[in-house]
Amino acid sequence: MKNFTSVLVLLIFGMTFSCGEDMDDSLQPTEANLIIKLNFDASQPRLDNLGQPAIIPDGNAAQTPTIQKMSANYIEFAPMATTQLGQGEVVFVGEETNAGNATAIDFQQSIFAGDDEVFLSIPLSEVASGSYEWVRVSLAYQEGDIKVLNNGSEITGTLASFVGYNNYITSFDLNGSTITVNDDVLQGFWAFEALGFTSQGQAPAGATTVPNPLFETSPVPQGSCIVTGQFSNAFTITGNETEDVTVTLSFSVNNSFEWTEVNADGKYEPSIGEQVVDMGLRGLIPVASN
């Protein structure tokens, strides 16, 4: 009987110790993360390369696309207006490759996110403590719906826009149609699909709008597609956060798809020679929240 009691005590002690371990594990604090989400806003101001309100030039027309997904290749927080590109806190750099004989964004390794979706999540411990007033985002790709006039009928098709500085593409799917490239394409390359038919082209080099309100104090290389936006209040990381922090990158898609008009009716009609001239996003407003 004495031996049985001893065994019973050991079993109870072991169970208590085990339960205590489980409870301790469940009470361990989880690590706080920096979460970056994307947002596409048709009501935000339409800006030019200097971050100033922009009108549509005479002889051109534009429409607001419905963006389905986007990819970026670089995200950096900058503490001041004079912080030079690369001298801030770089939180994301996308995959690059030399497969096309020049350094380019590796499209096949790109990360994508849609409207109000998470693009990136990293531990806050990997982000330097500090106060940041600006964010820079190098855009790489956007895909969305636009309206096209063809033989008197207006149809909706899907436009894939490569706005990164240089993009290496093997192939990609566009609404079930495979577009094969196997080469580098510069900023402004696009492909379009509607009703099972596809086309592709190249907008003029350097014509893609890249709003940068810090043009005078912190310029970015031409063709880089690094859009700059300012927090309404400085975004501060103390290093003592216990909860996730979300930064939503709200991009203006206000009349961001622009073309030259042949028939001045405000409708994109490529079959009569109307040419794409710009597909760059028209501004960035970052918003931080807990």
C-alpha cells in the first residue's frame, strides 16, 4: 500500500508539473510584427512627378483602373525629408536576377497583394527604433481591369503593367492566357487580355509617373518607380511594442491609366492607334495603426 501511495504521488506531481509547463507556454508573449498592407484609392489626389496636383494634358485621356493586385520591390522608411535614398530604414528588398544579362526584378519570385491585403509581415524587432516621416516604395507590377472601345463596343479587359526599373520575365498568366517573354523588359512594358485575346506593348521610356514630393531634397533615379509618401503624423517605433503595428500604403489610382487620343471621346481605342503613355500610380499616403 505504501508503494502504491508513493507511485500515486509521483503521478500527480508529474501531471501538475506538465500542466504548469503548458500554461507557461500559453502565457508566453507573442512577438509583435510590422504588417504592411496595400490599398488602392480612386479618390486620392492625382499627382505628378513632383507630388503636385496633375491635370490630364491636352490630346490625352485617362481612366481609373480597378487594381486587382500589385507587387513592390523595395520599401524604406525615412526619418526626414533630407534622408537620401537607401539611408533610411529599409524593411523590404525583393528578389533580383541577372538571367537577362542585366540586374532586374525577378518577376517569378515577386510577392503580390490585392486591395486591403497584407503584402509583408516581419517582426518589429527587425526594424530599427525611431521616428519616420516618410515612406518610399519601389513599385514593380500592377494588374487590373480597364475599359476598351473596340468596333463601337466597350468591353472590360485586364491590363498587366510592369512599372519596375527592369523586369526579368519568363512567362505569366493573364486571365488564363499565358504571356511568354523569357527576357528583360524595361519600365512601361504592358500586356492586355480581353475575351481570350491578348496584346502587348511598351509605353515610352521614362514616361511613367513616379510622384516624389521630396524631389529637391531627396531625388530618386529616373526609371526606378520609387513613389514617396508622407505620414500625417510621424510613424514611431519604440522597440517596446507588444502588439502588431500595421502600415497601410494607400496608392492613388485616380485616372492613372493614360493614353493619347485619336478620337477625342475619352475612351481608350487601341484599334485606331491610341497609344498607352502612362500607367504609374498617382500618389502615396501611408497610414500607421495598432
